[in-house]
Amino acid sequence: MNAQAHPVNPVAALLHLELRAQEARSTEQLGFVIVNETWQLLQYRQGYFFVSDVLGKPALSNVSSLAMLAEESPFTVWLKGLAHHLWSAPMAADDPTRAPVVGLWQAQSLPDSFAEGWAEWMPAHLLCIPLPGRDHSRRGMLLLACDTEPDEHTQALLARLSQTYAYCLAALTDKRPTLGARWQVWRRRPLRMAGLACAVALAFLFPVRLSALAPAEIEAHNAMAIAAPQDGVVHEFLVQPNQLVQKDQPLFSLDDTTLRNRRAVALQALQVARSEALLAAQKAFDNAQSKGELAALNGQVQEKQAEVAWLDEMLERNVVRAPREGIAIFGDSNDWIGKPVVTGERIIQLADPQDAGVLIWLPVANAINLDTGSQIRLFLHVAPLSPLTANLIQTSYQATLSPDNVPSYRIRGQFQGDVSQLARIGLKGTAKLYGEPVPLIYYVLRRPLAALREWSGL
């Protein structure tokens, strides 16, 4: 390896290495300093730095003079096996608060399974420097392969340096444990696992209120339908959608061209009938036959008068007026103008602003058991942070297609209190309907179980 000039003063080298370790900002930087710059204090052939993984086992992190080491090479496999053996060696003779012991290993002090590899890859001596954490558990380990045995003074300096390395490693690795690491700790403790299982079981038995979400709209419960009074074509709308109208205010009118033409013809026929009746009355003084025709002609005059009166009434009915005060609810007026309508066809709804309620379309796939008086919370699109509270007053027995063509149950609710300022007719939102309390496990698994039953047919 490329070695820097070996300093004359070992204490200066020790202080320099401690400063370099404290400047590291990651375990990779710290490992680079440990395996490459510790050579300033002790000349060695190769350095290996191991850190603890999530299972508390040694993982090779850095090798001196190499960017990385092949994971499946024979030397790497042998080195990892040796690290696992040395990882379990004691860090101190008796007191865990003392500085870790710098272990010196030779081939004869290891099991026979490592002897063959030692002769091929290792020099005569191997220094093992453990790096404990604040809880005295092993956080890392430094292996230094040396050709000569270091003296006691150098070993003492290495023991002092290892404390700094251990402190810096603990500062970089003492972070919040990951979920996988916590699970590995928990699974090794049966009592904790049993307690966790009991806590989960109790949590699943905790009662919660069953609920469902569905699209909703504010409507008038007792809206009056304004229908076409006769067959015809819509000519003009005299109000705007959602406009507040007064009693007897004109709402819309039908085209009166046909009726006006029929009335003009009927007026001409009435004048003719009157003229014929007048002529017959004049002849009746000296003609007996004219006296007999006079009664029939007077009958024709009355018939034509009735026809004109009927046409006048129909022309007056062409303009539809509001029978009471309320809000005119209908779609775009341009969709109606010029459209033929038949007698009784609904065109406008007249709603009382104080009679607002909520109409909910609950999809069949999301239906739950609901009773009269069940609580409803309505989150309007225009005010999602100010939910309105209502009570269920009516639900349909059979499902029908909603405006979105989804099989749904029609549910109506009555608002609690005065909400006239917020509950304007026509506003839409999402309603949350509350049912009976059920265990949490049923609340969580209700939809998956329903889907499983549909798929399996059970």
C-alpha cells in the first residue's frame, strides 16, 4: 500500500488520527481513515474494517488500498469466516467499562479450519481491535495484518485510538433503528412477541362505527313540480336557474303562434255567424222559415264565442306563473327553448329554501345496514372543512341507477339546526353515513371479504 512518511512522534500521530476520525461524516469515510491512515501509528501489511449489520453480525466495510473486495473470492469467504470467529471474542478481561483489549492472534491460536488459509493469505501476526458501542455491544472491528509483533507501547496507543474510533463509529451509527432491525430484535424475544400478538388481537376487537362514503346533493324535500300546461314548444324563459321568484311571477312561456292563428280564424267565424244571425232576425218579421233558422244561427254564434273564449284562456295559460314563492330549479334554459313538450311534462321545480335536505346515492357495493335516525355528515365541495350534520329519514327499498349510472340506494336526510346559509339547494359533495359499531377487524376486512366471496362464489 502507499504509505505516508512514518512520523517520529507516535503521540502526534495519535492526535492526528483522532482528529481525522472526528472529521468523518459517514461510516464509509471513517472506515477509509481507519484502514488507510492507522498505518501512521503502526506499519502493517493490510487492514480490514468490519461493522455490525442489522442482525448484529460483522459485515466487511473497508479494505486498505482497495476500493472494494470481490464478494465471492476464496480469500473473502475465508476472511469473513475468520471475522465471525473473532467477533465473538471478549472485548475486555473482566470489566466492560475498561478499554477494549487489543488481541494478537497467530495461526496456532485459531481452530484448524483457519490454519490452511492463514498460511496462504496472512502474515505471522494479526491484531484484532474491537470497537464497542455505548451499550458495550460490538459495533465494529479492525483487523491489522502485521509481519512483526508490535511492542506494548504501540499496543497501548492502539487501545487508546480504538476508543476514539469506537466513539466516532457509535456517533455515526446510533440512529433510529429500521423496521427490519426492530423486527429482528422482537422476534428473538417470545414474551414480547406474545405481548404484541395480544395487543394486535385486542386492537382488532376494538369497536368502531361502520361507515360508508357516497356522493350527495342538497335538494328540497317538498319541491313543487311546474309542468307544461298543454302541448306546445317552449318559447322563452323569464327567470334564471336557482333564482328566487315571487308568487304569480312569470316563469316561462310556450310558443303561441298556432293559438293566435286559430283565434283569428275563430273571430272571423264568429263575425260571420253573428251576421247570419242578424240577417235571419230581420227576415223573421215576415218569414216563418227565418224564424225557425234563427234559433240554430244563435246557437252557432254561442259556439263560436265559446271557442274564442277557450282560445283566449289557452293563450293566457301559455305564460306559466309561480303558484308560490320559492327557488326555480331547472337546467340550462337554452336546452329547453324550442323543445316540444307535452301536457304534464315537468320543466321547473319550485323549492322552499327552508326545506333543504340531502339526497345520497349509496352504491350497492358499499351498502351497510342503516336505521332511521342514523347520523350523516356531509362534506360539501365548496366547504370541505365545514361538514354539515343530518339524520337519515328515508331510504329506498330497491336499488336504482344513480345519475352516474351506478346501481345505488336513494337515501334522504334531514339537516340538524339552521343551515340555510351553507345548505344551498343544488350544492354537491360527499356524505359519510354511520352504521352500528363493529369490531375493527370486521371494519378492515369487510370489503376484501365481500370481494373474495364474489370471486369464489362461497
